[in-house]
Amino acid sequence: MAIKQVLSDQDSEDEVDEDVADFEDRWMLDNCADVSEDEKQIMYLWNSFVRKHNVVADTHVPWACEAFSKLHASDFARSPSLVWSWRIFMIKLYNHGLLDAGTLNDCSIILEQYKTQNLDPKT
């Protein structure tokens, strides 16, 4: 901390350090024994995303799923097992009434469009 911050009257107790929160989240997920590595990765990416984008209400979830799909489309295109875990997670959100079928479909379309547009013609 800078000396100016130490001497200021401003209280930073309620601030969240994103790096520390991500580290703690990763540590907790790594201690889960009955979860695959891809599921842990999805949970870590999702938790980090919702924390950084302040997704706090159920009504934010559809927007968050679409934005998350766009943000991580390249990661999903490289790993079919990761995209599988993402889809399972979205189905769980749907089953809990946090995601509608249209948004679930839109997210799938986002991933398919990314995959189609970024095909390497050499392979």
C-alpha cells in the first residue's frame, strides 16, 4: 500500500481483491475430489466472471451466460470436454429456472458460430 492509502481515513474493508478471490476460489475447487478437471475449470471461470461483472440477481443470469459464452468461445472451441461441461452447467441453470430455453439455445449458437467461423482450412 502507498503511504497515502495508509494515512487516509477511507475504509477499504468491504473491497474485494479480485486476485485473492480468484486464488481462494481455485483452492477450494481444487479440493473437490468428485468433480472432473473440466467441471472445476468451468466453475472457476464462471465464478470469476460473475464476481467481476457483478452478477448478483437471477435476472442477470441469461445476459451473463451469453456474455460468458462469447468471452470464452475460443477456449470452448479448443476443448470439446470443456464445452460439454459448460452445456451441462447451463442445463442445471435451466433446471433451476435461472435460464430459459431460448438463452440456452442462443449460447449454443454463439459457440457453434465461433467454431464455424474459426475453422482452420488446413486441418
